[in-house]
Amino acid sequence: MRPGNDTPGTSDTSGSSDSGGAPCAAGRLPLLGHLIPLLTRPMPFLQSLADYGPVVRIHLWRRPVHVLTTPELVHRLLVQDAAKTEKGFVFDKARGLLGNGLFISEGAFHLRQRRLVQPAFHRDSIRGYATVTARRAASEVSRWEPGRPMAIGERMHELARDIVVEALFATHLGSARKARIDRAVPVVLTGFVQRALYPSALLEKLPLPANRRFDAAVRELRAVVDDIVTHTVPRQGPDGTLLDLLLTARDEGTGRAMEPAQVRDEAVSLLLAGTETTATALAWLFHELAAHPGLQDELSEEVCAVAADGSVAWSDLPRLQRTGHALSETLRLHTPNWILMRRTVAPLQYAGVRLPPGAEILFSPTALHRAPRIHPDPMRFDPDRWRRPGDHASRKLFIPFGAGPHKCVGESFAWTEMLVIAAAVLARWRLRPAEPVRLRETTTSATVRPRGPRLIIDPR
């Protein structure tokens, strides 16, 4: 813990305690709070907060926010204390985009929606999505040009978007609607973080170019999904899409279906979440493998032993153990969801710090997964961590998809998609950096993305 004072309206260059006992992080500026380090060096800043103790106070503009810096406290927040919290102000701002979808809704309504959406991610449905993914991935990697530098992040975002769009809408879509979605999604994902960090709703209404682009993209995305939902006659059976399952889902208690507007909200949420997290994780995986050619060759041998052409089926995935370890290590070291929030609705206490109702809580899954107490030498990419026996504590505290009642409903879909795409790439191509440029992290989107050299692909 670092001593110091925190006088309102002055620059705070040291730590101090508030009335609840939480030290304040150094570097607080008038009006801005800790916004500058959070935007300019987000991961070093968030990782440094653990030096102050298990709970530390920062300020986003003038808003005080308590940061939990230990995996154990965050697990308690998400699991044991889930009923005493709600999503927080960042999610409040997302309601204009996601409506009252599963990732925003709270309480009894959230539980109802989760029950309605859950069948879309049962085993039989995941098997069908694996087939869609394998076909799309094979088509994508067959078009790559050997020896030519490629922006792997862009390719993964386009591929992930194509897969989730087909899984959601399939034959209900059409080329014109698909083009509208393709234009809108990148603008929405990029603008979300900026909009979430605005200090006041008044800024959202200013006729700034960024505001106009974001608002237009949100209207376009919601309009095209509304159009699809309105004109879709849902199909029953194994060939149904995610949208078909949403439209035919019935509440067990009342027998009622979701209203069309709620189906739209759930579809938009699944579309955005299913694109960004998966694509970002895959981009990090391929950058890491390009930097570790021996491991890359090992994974390629594993994939080809299962399916020589890389077109693995859902039933093949358990045999890709080493590839799964590499994905787990990617999600640990480069957890896409770099910042999440909750707000108390009842009094809570963490490590002696009293949080009244209405207190904002922040945690960084990425920073938590880099805790050296849990993962020694945390900044080293080491898939072997995940095959060492007996390390149950670190598994429990591994939360790339969250934990508790708000854990990502599409986790199985995401794991399946990432393994299938990784196999398609590793069976056909060898990756290497185009130039010796240091790989950096950027948080200009909703996830922490890699920024660095393009990758050159060579045939295997």
C-alpha cells in the first residue's frame, strides 16, 4: 500500500485511503481521474494496481470505481455475490446497442432469457456449428497467398463474423443483408469502448463524426436484424439456425415465446460477442505460434494426425489436446475481455473495504490471469501450464468467459470454433512474422487486440 493524500481538485501522485479503507491509485488528475493511464497504457496500469492491495480505488472522470485485483475476490464477486450486484455503468451505456439482451439483462428476466437461449448451445447444436465452421475455415485458408504479408487479425474478424452470421441466420440472410451487417459490425465494435468511457450522456448527443458513425452503424445493425427477424418463418429440427431456435423457444412456465424485439436484442448480442472475442483470441494465438515455430510444428503434427487436411469434425476435438493447451494459454495471457464491471445493489465488503449499494466495481480478467502468484512467470507464453496435474486452483480462477450466473452462454461454441479454425490453418500453413517488430497490445476496440507485424504464410 502506498501512502499519500487525495485532495479533490488536485493532481494525486500517490496513493491514499478512502473512508472504506481502499487506497487510491497514484496519478489521479483533476476532472479526468485515471482516464489517461487507462487509455494510453491500460494493461500496465491495470496490472500495477495489485501493488496497492486486493482492493484499490481509481476514478473514471470524477466517478470513483473500486478495482478488485485478486482472482479470488473476483471469483467471489461473480459467483457468491452475483445476486448482490448488477452490471454497472458501462453496461448501462450498452443498452442502446444491445437492448435488453442476455449480456445486459439482470435478475429474474436474465434467468428466464438464459433458459430460453441455452438450448441453442446444446451439444447437438454445437455439432452443427462445427460443420459450418469447418467449411468456412477451409474456404478461407484456401484463398491465402503464400509469401504475402497478411493482417491475421483482420482475416480472423472477417472469418468469425461470417461464421456467426451463418450460424445465426443462414438462408434467411441474402447478400444485401450480409453486406449491411459487414459494414456495421466493425464500426460498432470500435466505437463501443469510446462511447462507454464518455463522462456524460451529453457528449453522446454532440454531432461529432465519431458519434454520427457509431449511431448510424447501431441503427443499421438493429434495422437489418429486425428485418430478418420479422420476415423469418422459423424451421424446426436439426437444420435450424440460432435464429430459428430463438424464435421457437418457449418459456417453461408460461409457454410464451420471446417478443420479436427481444429476439433482435439476443441476436445482436450473439453476433457482436461471437465475432469479437473469438477473432481476437485467434489473432493472438497465431501471432504467438509465429513467434514459437517449434510449438507451431508440434501442433501441426497433432492436427494432421487427426485430419490430414485440417478439416476436423466435432467428434475429433478431444484429440486436439496440445492445441487446446495453446488456446488456453492464449486466453490466459491475452484474455480478450480486458475490463469488466459490476455495481453493488446491497452492501458488500472485500478485504476490509466496505462498498455501499451503488458502488462501481471494476476488474480486468487479463490482468488477473497475469498474477504471478497464480501463474509463475506470467508474461511467458507456456502451454505446458495446462497439462501439469493437480493445479485445480488456477483452473477455478481461469475466467476468460466469466463465472457464475452471467458466464458466457456461448462458451462451448467459442471453444469449438477456435479449435476448428486453428486446425484448418495449422494443417495447411506455416506462419512467421513479416518483420522484427515488437508485438503490442491495443484496447481501441471492445477487446485487447494485437498490434504488430503482419504474418507471412508458407505452405506446409
